[in-house]
Amino acid sequence: MSTDPIAARIASWAHSVSWSDVPELVRERAALHILDCVGLSFASLRDEFATVAAQATAGEGSSAVIGMPQRLPINDAALMNGILVHGLDYDDTHPPGVIHASASALPTAMAIAERDRLSGADLLLGYLIAVEVSARVGAGARSGFHARGFHPTGLVGAFGSAVAAARLSGLDESGIAAAQGIVGSLAAGSLQFLDTGAWTKRMHPGWAASTALTSTRFAAAGWEAPPDVYEGRFGLYASHVPEGHEIDPEAAARGLGEEWELLRVAIKPFPACHFTHAFADATIALVTENDLSGDDIAEVICLVPEEIIPVVCEPAEVKLTPRSDYDAKFSLPFVVGASATKRRFSLADLLPDALVDSDNLAVASKVRYEVDTNSTFPKHFCGEVVMRTTDGRELRHRESVNRGADERPLTKSDIEEKFLDNVELVTTRAVAQRVLESVLGLAEAKDAAEAVDTWRGQDD
């Protein structure tokens, strides 16, 4: 095992990896993940948080924002794009790292590739570098960041994004290592939003991208940075994971270029916290197969991984009566209730009327949880639903591997359909199709800036 600092080993790989090193399957999936992100950005434009964010980032610049006519200064554009990708909590998740890596990776790669007129393949490579590093850094904590109250998407996304920004900006190995050391003092993301459904989480991946850009500029200028930003006595894992929690810092650099973590990143079929997905699918299966209505349900017991209880099950009074769409996304009872009564869970089930729907809330009030002793979390976001009916039956359905995970990936047509549905919420099919073709043709684009300009979705 190398005795070099982890950041230096990551930098060595990031500096040497090329587009030709990327397997064809990984290339194809990268484009589909970016497509998903772009579609989600368009869908976010309907929401108030996007309007407020646009007001907060207003200013003249040259960097594109997905789905919007205005251009912003580069850091604000990265922040805004991250907010749009992540704002609906419908973006992809890397289960071992428990992070939404794409939501910071794409805004970072977009910003540099557009600014420096790099190729579409360069943008894709930068995106992949960020995902590969962020995923590994997150996995090294073994869910410890959540246990300490940190949101890994913001915290960890900053590191992968810094590596990508530094590589795309042409820094050498020492510069890429320094960018990680610098971003370690800027990375952030608190889980306190869970208590009230506050909007702060929506900022985390965009802030990760923005701080990565800042860290790269400082590294390029020669700013001194601590080399042991991951494993040091006050490094990432020592300061952001509870004492005594099992960690694996070496995971941050292990297997780079040999195993591609992107293939483990799950694209979401439901617009809610990924921890709830197995329960939504299990609930829909039970009510559909047995033709049940909400009135037929006497009790629902969800067998949940112990690690997710503080996120989607507690505090119980908040989870039973969500005060906002964001509360609802992180409420296992609400997701199960809506899935049972509507036999689906979509963006429509997060609109204001749905949050107070008496049928949804009636079933939600019948939901309780127990610890799943057969959990494979975080490898899988698994779950089991035990449904007891008013006529005395006990029905069970288990989702051992959540739909969308690496062992059950969504198909290309699934992802394209999700993209089109999301984009057509705010614009025409013609615009949606033009953006789709641009994203899926990115690898052949000589100028990423031209492709990114298409993603603004403006009519000709």
C-alpha cells in the first residue's frame, strides 16, 4: 500500500486518466445520468425555490444555467445548476456513499468545459472524475457522516468536484492534490433541515461545485494546502464522523480506474428520498396485486434499515403530517400512504393539495416501523412492507434491491421517458427533444459550450 497521502493518490489518477480509458458502458451511462440531471433542472423551474435562488444569484456573467435564459458569473451558475439538479430530490444516488454525486459533478464540469471551450468528451470525463472521487470518499465514511449530522452530498461532493475542476483546468498532480486540501476547509452540509423541511439541503451540491471552483483557483495560484485532508488528525474523517464509528479512509482512493462507481449510482424512479423507494414499490405492488383501497388497510409495518430511521421515520409527529413537499419527501409514512391510495408516487403527489389529502394521511397514520434484521444497507436501499387488512389478511412484499440500483438499473428508455416528462412540465416537446439529442451526442461535440447553450432550452 502506498504511503503517499490519499489526496496525492487521487490526484495521480485524476491527472493521468483519459477519455480513452473509460469503458464504453461507463461512457453510455454517464450521458444518461447527465440527461437525468438536465431533465430534473427543467422540472425544478416550476418551484418557488428556483425563483428565489434565481433572485439570489442574479448578476451578469457568461456561464449558462440549465433551462434559463440568463447567464451568471461562473460560481453562481454552478450554485444555481446544483440547486436545480438537486432541488426536487429526484436525482441519482450512490448507495455506498449515500450521496447525490451527479448534482455537484455536472455543474462543476459544465462550468469549466464551457469557460475553456473544452470538448463534450472533456465535460463527460470531468463529470466522471467528480463522481468517482465523491462516491469513494463518501463510501469511506460508512454512513458516518449522516451519523454525525452532516449531509454527504454537500460535504463529499466538494472533494470530487475539486478534483474534476483542477484536472479540467489543467493543474498538475500537486495542484489537484492542493485543491482537495483547500476544499476540505470549505466543504459543508448540515442535516438540520430535516427538523423543519427547510430549503438549505437544496443548496448543498451547488455550493460544493462553487467551492470546488474557488479551491481550484487558489490551488492554481499556489495557495498552500494540508496534504492529509482525508486521513489527518483533524482531517475529513476524524472531524466529520463520530468517534468510534468504523471508517475506511483508504476507500477514497481504492480501485480508481479499475472499478467504475458510476455503475453503482442509482437513477431514481420516485421523487423522494431514496431510502423510501423500496417501500413505495412494495406498497404499490401489494395494493395493486390485491386490489386494496385505503379503507381496506388496517395497519402497515415497514421493516427498515436501522440507519435510515432518523432520516425518514423520526420525529414521528413531523413524518405523519408533513408541512412541505420537502417534509413529505423524507416521510416514510407519507410516501407509503400516497403510494397506497394513488398506486404511484410522482411529482403530483407532492403538490400542496396532496400534502393534506385525507386519504393519503389516513393510511400514513396506520404506518409504523420496525428494524429490518435482514438489511443490506447501504449496499442496497432495501425494505419490506407488511400490510394487515381489515378482513384479517397479512400481506408481505420485500424489495431486496431497490429499483434503479446497479443490479436493477433503469433502462435507457426509462431514463429518456423520465427526462421528457420532466422537461415537458415547463416547455415544449420540440425543445425537450433538442436538449435530449444534445446531451446524448455530447461525446462527439467538439465544443461543450455549444452543447451547454442548447441546455438552456431557449426556442430558436
